[in-house]
Amino acid sequence: MGSDTTVSPVDLSDEQWQALRGMLDRIARRAGVAGLTLSREEAFHDLQVFERVISQRLALAEWADCAALVSADRFGETEGVVEETVADSFDVFAHKETIASCDGVPLNVYSAGQSDETVVLVLACGMPALLAESWVRFLAHDRRVLTWESRGLFGAAGQTGDYAADIAAQVADLFTVMDHYGVTGAHLVGHCGGAVIALAAAADRPERIPSLSLWYGAYGFADGHLATRHQEGLVDLMTTAARNRAAAQVVHAAFCQAMLTSTLADVAHLVLYPYASPELLYRYCRLNTGITSTDVGQYLPRVKQPTLVVTSQDDDVAHPAGSERVAAELPNGHLRVEAHGNHISLFNGEETLLRVAADFMTQHGTTAD
């Protein structure tokens, strides 16, 4: 995904400007980032929302100010810093591959850790795997951890047309990942909409899922359900954007603004990825409506595996009542309600939450491969 970035006007010589742009190009190439452009002409307020987020994250204006004070021949020293950073990056720690799902859609998949026990992280729909880095690193201490990124949004930029986006396709992706790594049984950890995929998978193939935990799930029921104002507004926008590409184009700006005002700066560059362009938004909303339109009630009687359901009293994104109902209707459900928490604290992977997840897996075990 290409992005233009801009810097504040500063008094740079042509030599310094070229050196700064060259340094950014080297860093981007080494980090595997394509399409990053340093602009000297565009004003910050003329950029798209995602371009603003990336510009702020990279702090390019501050770089440019420093560049005026540093001789151009010193920029080469960044190579060593880049090498160290990349060597410890998430994509290296959690070995990344691109495979094909059962219908040929490319999937970015990740594997970390070595163990006879396997856990599959079912991420929030459309979120980069990097957002769950703390979960992967923690659980990989004594387990094998697998995860993947949502179909059509990552590793499929060149694809045209549409692809299966319903819950069945996303469940098939989960089992494609397990099969690729030769995993016969695994504990599932579902985040947000990923909790719905985890429930559907556990109901469909219970012999492969010995236990699961569901975190701050966003659940839908055929007879209606309580929703936060954020949920209601988001689902309405998603339903509109999922109709067709023209509709996604129309609501794209409003979508971006709504998400920008409710997203913390330290994760904005990850959380806002699906909103970077109208095309990504369209694909993302098709996937999400495939989840939000699913009646999870059909799965609950069939999921007899031990299941931990986690929410908080003040989650303002996914209504806690949904998690409470899921836990109550599961044959072997266990509800845990935190005093405070939301999706951002979930993504940050606070150690207390990570230990709850690990302890539940230890208590119930997983099938050895």
C-alpha cells in the first residue's frame, strides 16, 4: 500500500534534502515498505487521513529539522540501526509466509515458538498481525503460536473482483493455516470479531479445537442484541460501505474521521490500515459484515469445549452484555469480567490478561500434534 508523507517547510539545502530522502528510501526498502514518498510540496492538511497518521508516526518534520544540522555524509550510519531493528522485528520473530487459502486467496501467515502445544490467535478482522505482537511473543515462550491476517486485505493488493467474505470462508482460512503447519489440534484465542470466527470453527470441527478463549467479542444474535453507540454507528457505516465500491468511496472520508477521533496515536498506524483507501475499506467492510451479520446463537449449543469469555464492565466498543450471554449459553462457558478494559488494552496485551489466557490453556491443555 503506497502512502505519501510530508514534512514541515524547513531551510534545507538540495544536498540535505536528497540525503534525507535517500535515507528514508533505504530504511523503507530494508523494512519491506513500498510506495513511501517524501513530499516537499504538499501541506500537511492536504494529505489523506492515513497519510497524516504515518507522517506523525515517522515524525518526518522532526527528521527534517535535524537534517539541517547534520552533514549529508552521516546519514549512512542509519544502516546499522536499521539492521538491528529489522533483526528484532515481528516479521522475523514470528516467521511470515504467504500461502493460498482453499479458494486461492493469498493469506499472510505467522508462526512463532516451538512446542507440542499450539495456540491459534484469531485476530480482530482487518487488523495487522503486528497489533498482537505482545500476545505472540508472550505465548510463544512455551507454546507454538500461529496467526494470519484477514483475506483480501494483506498480500492481495493486485487482486481484482470480489472473493468469499462470509463467516464460512474465514473459518476455512483458520483451518488452512492449521493444515499448512500440520497442526491437528489447537487452542483458539479470538479477539473482537475473531471471537465469532473461533466459535464457528469450534462448532464446525470440535475434534480439532479442544478449548478456546474469547476476548471482548463483538457478537450478533438473530433476536437482536445490546450494542454500544460505537457499535451501532460502526455497523451502520460498514453495511453501507459493503454494498459496493461506489458506496465505500462515498463514506470513506466520514469513516476515516470517525476512526481517527477514537483511536490512540500509538496504535493509529496499525488500527487505521483498513481505512487507508476506499478499496481497502470496501474489502474490510465486506469481511466485517460477514461477521456482524452472523447469529452466534447457532453455534453455542454445539461448542461444548471449555471456553473462557472475557469482557469488561466499561468496554465502550463491544457491549459486555454480548459476552455475558455467550458465556451463559455455552455448555462449558466461563465468564471473566474485568473492572476496566477495552479493545486498545486488549491489543496492548497487558501482562495480567496474557497470564489469564496462558493459565486457561494450561488448565485445559491442547491436543498434541
